Amino acid sequence: MTTPLRRAGAFAALCTLSLAVPLFGPRVAAPVAAAVLLAAAAVTDGPVFELFAYPGDYEEGRLYGLLSFVLAAVALGALAVWSSLPVAAFVSAVLLVGYGNLTERLAARRIDEPAVLAGAFSAGGALAATAGAILSVELAGPATAHADLAFLAIAGTLLAALLRTVLIPQDVPVVMLSVGLFVWLLGALDPALVGEGLAAALAVTLLVGTASYAVGAASVAGMLTGILLVLLTIVFGGYDWFAVLLSFFAVGSLSTKFRYEEKLERGVAEDNEGARGGSNVLSNSAVALGAVIGYAATTAGLLAVDRSGLFLFAFAGAVATALSDTLSSEIGGVFDGPRLITSLERVEPGTDGAITWQGELAGLAGATTVACVAYVAFPSVGPAAAAVVVAAGVAGMTVDSLLGATLEGPILSNQGVNFLATLAGAAVCALLALAFQIV
């Protein structure tokens, strides 16, 4: 049976054929893709089969892994040829999954630490994707700054690394297509940082992500999710937006560790020793990220919105909600006498929708923290605007408790509740800003 390293090397070599599109054009690339597809469908044994076969392929006697991989690459290549998907995005997506996986397999020969393997995949994939993108634009154009190409390659690789933590190796085609479309979207926006600024942003991002993993505040998936979110926030918003987001990550992580053993005994502690996973981080931050992307799309002229500042208030409201809810749960969970928010009857600690007055005060403090950071970071946020952020955070926290008491479990997961609560906080913040003519 083929070793994972040999198979990774074979797939990486196959990925290099994606350069045929920018080097020779679609007329040459199409026959190459057809030949590879034919071989993947026709080969049922022999050295080529042994080289590319996944363990499941031996049972079926077909190279289904290779076939699905090539079909995904062909679909992405077709978008590059016949639509507005940049050729550089196509090449980046194909190369990063191939060479990222090869780098990871090489690292796995010496160490089996998940965070190190994720780092190896990200480093190898980003380098290969950047090199391929630069070659593509130099050959095919239009001219694009190399720093922008590096950013897109890094962001795409981080998404790929994250997706791979929740998928199986045979799902590489899903990763490739997702990354290609993701890079396509980011490429249409206008990054606020280039050159040395981008390098500094990446350094800050990696520092925050690795620190969260080192102190046990995030799992590998949570670390990758946080790194990607922070990088996009800095690049498309700026360090002021990052400061607001960091208040959630920093204070929220500390609150998770607050009297953790006691919360564990009560059954209200976060799993995995308090290390938050990717789904948890994303459900609390997805709305905030959407606001950042919306702001970038507005400044790039892709959205016809007169008040781009609305996205700032939506961002602050979402973050305030996330921190309010986190502090309410983590602090309130150590106190007795919780009551269900819908009926105020006493319930057991950890009951969905249960609140304590201590938790409510902690949630108010969380919203106030975000408002204070926004007040310092943004010149446009005055006392009235800061008060709006506090109100939105408390409103979002309340929505979270109401959804927890009514819909969580039979209809919504905890992640779904978190997402809808932050969405409510973002909407309340933006609407109040409009109502009081702050923006």
C-alpha cells in the first residue's frame, strides 16, 4: 500500500500541472486535464494505481480519490478560463493543497504534534501558492502587486488548513474548490495593507493565534480560525478593528479559565479543558467578520452603501454581544440560584437560557469593555456611540438567553444560538446608530 508521503508527493507533482493554464493557455491545458481524467478512470491496478490510491480505493478497485481531485481542479480551471475567476486564484488553490499536504507529510515523519503539522501545511502551502500566483500574473496578467498575491495565498492556505481539521483526507476536492472561491472573493476587495504592513499584520496574527493555543485557550481548529479572522480583520479593517476583536478573544479566554475546576464540577465548563474549537470561535465571530468584509466591499465600490460606518457599528455590536454572552455564561455559571429567563423559575446550573444577576452584571461589563475599546480606537465613536454599543451587547446577550431557553436543543445548536445572538447585536447596534443619527 502506498505510504502517505509517497502519495502526497505524487499529488503535489500532479498539482504542478495546473501551471499549464498560465504557461500554455487552455488549448494545451484541456488535453492534459482530459488525459489525467482518462487515466484516473481507466487505471485499476499497477504502479500508477499504487502511487495514487487512498486506502478506500483498494476496496473499490478505482482511483476515486484521484478522479474527484482532478474533476474539482477541472471545474475550478473552467471558472478561470470562462469566467472572472483569476487564473492566479486557480493555480494558488491547486498548488497549496498539493504542496501543503506534502510539507505536512514530511513534518509528520519527525513529529506528530497537531499544531506543528498544521503549521507545516500552512507554510508549505502558502509558499507554493504564492510562487504559483506570481508566476501566473507575470505570464497572464493583469499585473497584481506581489504582496497582494501573498496575502491571498496565505488567507487561502489558512482556510484550507482549517477545513482539513474537520474533513477527511479524501475531501481534498472540497477544500480546493472552497479555497478557490474564497480567494476569488478576497481578490475583489481592496486590502488596507500591503508590503511591510502586511508582513507586520501576519506577525501579529500568528502571535495571537499561537499564544491562544499555547495557553490552552483554543484548540488547533480554534487557533486556525482565530488566525484567519484576525488576519482578515487587520487587512480589510485595520488595527483599530483588530483592537475591538482582540478584546473579545483576550477577555473571553480569561473568563473561560475563571474558577474552571468549580465550573467543571457543576457541569457548566467548556469542554477540552476550556480550549475553544473552531466552530465556537467562528459562531461568535462570523457576523463580525461579515461586517469587516462588508466594510471592505463598500470602500472598494462593490456595495452601493452610503454609510460604510454602519458596518463599523454592526462589527462592534457583534463583538460586544459575543463578549457579553461569554462573560455572562462563564462568570454566572459559578453562582447558585440561576433562573430561566422566560419564566424566572429556578433551574439547575447549566440549563440553557438560565441567568443569574451576577452573570448579567458580568455581561454588562463585557459590553462596556468593547465599547470602551471602540471609544479609544475609533475617533468616530463618541460617548453616545459607545452607549449604543453597550446597549447592543446587552440586547444580543438577552437574545442569546431567550433562544437558549426556547430553541436550543430541538431546533438550534449552541453554535447556531451564538450566531443568531451576535447577528441580533449587530443589527441592534446599526439600527440604533441610524436612529440616533450617529452615522
